[in-house]
Amino acid sequence: MSLQFDANLNCNVCGNSFDAKLYKTIWGEIPENRRLVMSDQINVVTCPHCGNSSHVASSLFYTNSKQEFAVWYEPFHDPMIDSDTEGYKKFGGPNCYFATAPRIKDWEDFKDTIRKFEDGEFKGGRPNLSSVLKGILSNFKK
Ligand SMILES: [Zn+2]
């Protein structure tokens, strides 16, 4: 599911502080979601005080389960991605596309990388079924 979280932001024009919902994960196989990313409208917030809108540089996980690939937008090093990746390796295996998703710092490169996966230039890895089962079993043992 596409996931959103609440963030408290400061307007870089008037300094007003306000709350906004940002996407953490976006499901790219849904055309509307893909459009939000490709048209630079995702994680764009508008200050309620002065009306200035800006793109928030916040980590974003783009996944496409139909074409089996995923890409991170990671403008600043985000330790959360390290721990998420470890979790995906456990459940999907080290070659699963969730675990091997490239981490891209630049927004335009991020969109380019998505297009390369869509065109088949880059390939995501399939989840390894036996390690999925191992992950489920080890969870039961706890
Ligand atoms: Zn403002």
C-alpha cells in the first residue's frame, strides 16, 4: 500500500511552521501514482500562510509489483532505509527487488532509474520463495 506520514515543516519563504502529509512509499503500478512522481507533484506542499509551494526532500520508496522493481529516492542518508533493506532481505531473500532497490540521491536520476526499469534496461530480482518461507517460519519460532 502507498504509505503516508505526518511531517512538521517550516516554510522556506515566510518561516511559518505547518503539518503536511508526505508519502513514504508509493505504488508505481497505479497510473495516478506514477503520474504524481513523473510530474514532480509528489511530496509537494503548500504553505497555508503565504501559499508558497515546494518539493520536500524526503525519502521515498517507489515500487512496481507488476514489473517487479523498486527504487529509493534518498536525498540525504537515511538509516531507516538500511534497516528496511535488512528486513526485506530476511523476508524476500538478498536478490529480491525490494532488497536490491537502488538508492538515488538526485530527483531526476531517480525518475530516470524508474524509466530504465520500465524499459527493461534494468532488471529487478524476483523474491526467493524458499527464503520467503524461511522468513515466515523464523517469525513463527519467536
Ligand atoms: Zn509560507
